[in-house]
Amino acid sequence: MEKEKQFKYAVSAAGRINLIGEHIDYCGGKVMPAALSLRNTVYIRPNGSDRINLAWTDLPARISLEIGRLNDYRKVKYADYPAGVAYVWQQAGHKLIGCDILQDCAVPFGSGLSSSAAIEVSTMVALATVAGETPDLRQIALLSQKAENEYCGVNCGIMDQFASAMGKKDHAILLDCKTLDYEYIPLDLGDYELVIANCNKPHALVESKYNERRAEVERALELLQQVYPSIGCLADLTPDLFERAKHVLSGKILDRATHVVYECARVAEAAEALKAGNIGRLAQLINASHDSLSKLYEVTGREPDALAYAARTQEGCIASRMIGAGFGGCTISLVEKGRTDAFRENVGRAYREAVGYDASFYDTSIEDGVSITKLS
Ligand code: GLA
């Protein structure tokens, strides 16, 4: 860590889990993410030039960005995300100064734990901090999402960046993705704890499938607006209203919309269950979320299903579901305290037998989203 000490600030931002509320952030729904101890750290110092020099602890690449032409790095591997946030920050009227940046990412890539949001948020906060600004973290979340959407071409919702920027130690965030109102709920799971497992599926084609789902729910919304012209998003529909109008939908479009409407209802109930300490009910809702993502939204696939269902057969495990975009990535499970070692061993074995390779398990905790440390 000698090298890191030569920097002026260490700024980190978190990866995230999501308790419940999957594939509904871009439908105006409420979600319930929490920030992790797995994070991306940006070491930064001013360099007196007109360039942002990028280096990585785990990559040999060294890339220098000219502050005057930040729009030009959209297709540059590794640099596109940092360049995107620098560009969007600058376009929003903020000052950038020449600096050296070392990126150190402890959020596993492609895991569904949002390494990209952690990189975006930490880089943007670092750029602001080194230029003498105290950034507004809500604005950082929105601008990071803008960078991912418009610069990097990934059409994600707001959940990941918001959790990474605004997460609070030992709390879940109940975030309304339509209004951006939010509430912190203590993540007190009683006799249970969360276990995060990665199914390690290689080469998941997440982006194209993700965009396909977005197009499907946009189509569903258009059709439902013929019945309810005043709705602005699918989350505006209660299950009752939806049941009365769903005859205008069919096939996959009906399945996708059914997931969204009922997942929104599950989040509302899950928030109440968590606040009331009713972990049994929360567990049922988490399981129902996975089953709906598997059967109606079709974003799980063989590996996430194998991992979640192997988990649920273990003694002491009352819930398991995939999180994030899906098609691979991680699951969260609610496991009785004191049984997690046996859980990991047994699920690990069952998964290997079902799929042919190993799952990974992470030791992590729920932490604040952003941390800024002055080093020198
Ligand atoms: C990805 C996206 C989020 C959200 C989830 C699914 O993580 O970045 O915006 O849509 O998938 O809930």
C-alpha cells in the first residue's frame, strides 16, 4: 500500500445488494438496496496538468485523458467509465483539475453487485473532492446514472448509483425510483443473516437482454395507457387496477408486466415486514420475488436458479433470490445465524454437482455508500 500513500485522498463507493424490488426501478417502482463493504476505491492527487491520468491496481493499462476533449473516450476500454463521469460532471458545470487516479476495485466484475456504479460514484466524488468541492451525493447518483446511460450506452435505472452514493451502515434504503424520495430502514434480520453467493456464470450477455426487458415493459405501459391514460409508469398500477386491464396484454408482455406490478406490491409489504421484525414474511416475499423473476420476467437462467433453489433446501435458510440484472451474478440468502458455514459448504457442493463449477461466497457487511479519507 506504499504507492497509495502518495495520494491526497482515498474515496470509496460501495457495491450493493438489493433485498427486494428487482427490475422495477426503471418502471418507477420502489426498491430496497443496501451498500456493501465490497467497494471501489479511487486514490487521487492533483498533478498540475490539464490531464486526468488513470491507472489500476489490477490492470497494466495506463490511460491519459485530456480534460479539454473528454467526449472522445467513449469506446476506450477501461477508461470509458471514468471518462464518462468526468465528462458528465464537467457538462453539469463543475470544475475539473488535472489529477492522477489509481482505481482499486474490490467489487467482483459481472457479479450483479454493481461494480460499475461503485466505479462511477467513487470517481465522480474523487474528482469533485480534489477540485475542492463538497459534492451532493444525490446529485452524484443521478449524474453517475447519466454517464452510464449516455456515455457508456448502458440503459440502467437509478437503483445502483443511488445505493452506492447514499447507502447507510446497517440500513436498507427504501427508494422510490419515481420521485427519488427515500427512507432508511434498519436492516435488523433477527436470528438471520445475509449470505451473498456468486454463481460465477461466465460470459452472461446481460446488456442486450436487459434492454429487451426494458422495451417489453415500455410496450406494456403503452397498451395499459389505452385503458388508464393518466398512468405515467407501471408502478402507478395497483394489482387490482392491473387485473382489470390486463386483457389488453398477452404472451411475454403480459408476463413481464405481471412481474412488475406484483413486485411493486411485494416491496411495499416487505418494507412493512422488515420494520415490524417479521422476518418470516420478508423471507416469503424474497422467495416470491425470485420465482417471479425466474418464471415471468425470465432473467434468472439455469445457474442463478440452481444456486437459489439449492440454498432454499438447506436447513436454516428461509429465503434465497437472485439480485441485480440477472442472467448470472449473485444471490442473497437469509440464513440462521450460526449455520452459515454449513450453508456455504452444502450449497457450494450442491451447486457444483448441478452446474459443474464452483460458486463463490463473500464475507461482507452493510456500510455507508461513500467514504472520503484525506491522506496527505
Ligand atoms: C441492474 C441495473 C439497475 C436495475 C437492476 C435490476 O443492476 O443497473 O438499474 O434495473 O439491474 O433491478
